[in-house]
Amino acid sequence: MDRMILEAQLRPTMTKGERKLLRSEDKVPAVIYGRGEDTLPLTLDGRTLRQVLTSGGSNVLVDLAVKAKGKKTRQEAVMFKDIQRDILVQDRIIHVDFIRISMTDKIEVAVHLNFIGDPAGIDEGGVLSLVNREVQVKCLPGDIPEQFDVDISELNIGDSVTADSLVLEGELELITPLDTVLAQVLAPMAEEELEPAVEEELEEGEEAADEETAEEAEDEAEADKAEEES
């Protein structure tokens, strides 16, 4: 996997208002932590950060160049741990957590699944269900795959593909259980199966209403007869 360079400025602890002002200038507050070292508060350029994520994705390896006034720039090998996005403004990132990594220590990461082909069962009316869109693997940071291709073209109605079908190269270790369903083709819910059921419910409701009406009429007749006799 390619490594990308990202510059960051060391920043002081800020109030909520100061962080809001920072974001209005397209700057993103961030922190870096891990490997027993101090947690550092940072500021990132929003535009550059979006370019890195667009080019490399959230699993990209980053050489973070941390700058501070009057100090030598320090290089940190990091990965994205958490990315908080604005739920109202598209493409706006409001905070980032970086975690320090070692290129010689294995880590657990989520890898995206790329589903290929149109299932054969779709032509028979089946419905494709993508149950999981990523799996967990353990590997060295430099061995993280961009994605796993999953061929679903041979799936018929009732068929599924599970995690044990993935092809892992090198020293990749699959953490997701092997029997985890990734995708399946479900049988359609036929209209002709639904309509009789609905009609049966209506008929039962009508019969109950008729019985209730008959009972009410009988009760009224008895009441009228008793009134006449009195």
C-alpha cells in the first residue's frame, strides 16, 4: 500500500468556540496518540486531508509531518483511527484521530469488499442482499490490501458466499469468522402468495362481523318480545 505525506501543525488546547472558528477556515482539529507516547493536539488543512482520503481511503498509511514553532519537524508513521464527519454538510470533516503504528508490528484493520458480477439468480426474480461490506484482517501495515474482490455472478436463489471464499495472499490473517455470510440471493416474495392470505383475513373479518350482527339482531328481537309481553 502506498504511503502519503500529510502536514500537521501542533496546536494548543482550544475551547469549543475556538475549534468552531478553526473549522470555519477549513482547518480540522486532530489528535495523535498510541505506542506509549504523549497525545498531541494538531491542526490539519481540510482540503489536503480530503485529497488524502480520496486518494488512499481510510486505511492509507500516512507519514505525518508535525510542525511546531521553533522546533524541528517530527515525522510520525500513523493511520486514521477515527474520522468524524459533519452530518449536515457534505465532505466536511470535523475531527480526526490518528494512531501511531510500527511498520514491523501487525495490526487489525477493516478491508472493503468489492462485489463483482450480477448473480444468476437475479434473472429468476431473486433479490441480492449484501450482508457485509467489509471484513477484519490482521497484517503488517505495509501489507494492507485496498480491497477484496468477491465474485457473486454464480449465485442462484438460495445461494450465499461466505468469508472462507476470500483469497488471502502473503501473511494476511482473516479475523472475521470463516462462516460469515458476505452476500446472498434471496427468493422473492410472490404476490400470488400474499393475495390469498389477505383475502383470507378479509373473509374471516367479514364472517366475524356477520356473526356479531346476527347476535345483536337476536338480542334485540328477544328484548322486543319481552317488552311486548310485559
